[in-house]
Amino acid sequence: GTFMVKNDGSLWACGYNYYGELGFGTSGHNVFKSTFTQVTTNINNDVKQIACGDDHTVILKNDGSVYACGFNIYGQLGLGNTNDKTTFIKVTTNISNDVKQISCNGHHTFILKNDGSVWSCGGNGTGQLGLGTTAANKTSFTQVQRGF
């Protein structure tokens, strides 16, 4: 999918939505949006940043909270499970409203907290979470130890 945040903090999306990654509460092969449509479920015109992986989306709100939706087989939504979500769900495990920045790639997600710590979740088959191990996927955000 493709996302944009307008100056008023509203979230708009279009594109493919097989796993519910657009956040409209629907999913499936023929479920897509061909024009930008406002996302309103759990979004209150307070979006600061958007990050997209292959089939999942994470947003950072102005208050420092994180919400996620879409494909979650590797735990890339950070919700403590591997259930796909078709609407944006607040991430609460290991996160308060203390996030400064978000980033997604493939099937994993990173956050930078206000204290400067880096946390990651999702697929880790090649060590992409930066945790010093491989193969063990993380369904909750786990702190990356500073080695950089």
C-alpha cells in the first residue's frame, strides 16, 4: 500500500490490501483501494510518521504511541503474537508513549525511543533484528544492545 499524512495529521491510504495492511478493517485478494481514502479506525488525525514493510504498516502518533496493522506471521507488528490485524492496533508490550521514530523493512520493525534506545521485532532468520542471534523471531519489541 501507499500512505500519506496530511498537514492536519489525517492518514490516507491506497493500494493492495491482502493482509489488511491499509488499516480499513478488510483484507483479501480483491480488496484494494485505487484512490487515496482516509483511514479513520483508531486514527484521530494525530499521525506523525508512517513506516511500511512488505505487507505491514506501523504508524507513530504525535503522543509517542505506536499502532500497527497487516501481515504478522513473524511478529513484525510487535503485539506479542502472530495474528494479522486489519485495523491499526496500539502496541503496548515494551512500549509506552515513548517512541521518537519508527522504521520497517520486509518483515521486521524498529523503533527509536526518546531515551535513545533502539528496539526491534519480527523476522530474524538472518539476524536482521540486530540482537546478536539468528532464527529466533521476536513478536514483541526487544531492545537492541549497543554494538554500533
